Amino acid sequence: MSTPPVQPSALDILRQRYARGEIDAVTFDQMRERLEAAGEPRQQ
């Protein structure tokens, strides 16, 4: 039996996009705040 692959959270995807330079720090912070307000679990 194999387990299904773990899907990255929205916050994980956001961090990856920031790390790749796809978005700037201001956009990252704005999007992170929106995710947190929408109930995305906070990870550190």
C-alpha cells in the first residue's frame, strides 16, 4: 500500500513562489495576511 502524496499548503506554495523570486516581499506579506485571515493554519 502506498500513501497519497502530501499536498503543499497554500502558505507553502506562497513561500516557494517568494523563494523563486516570483513575488516581492510586499506581495508575500499581503498574501500571507490574507491566508491567515481566511483560516490557513500558521506555520513557522
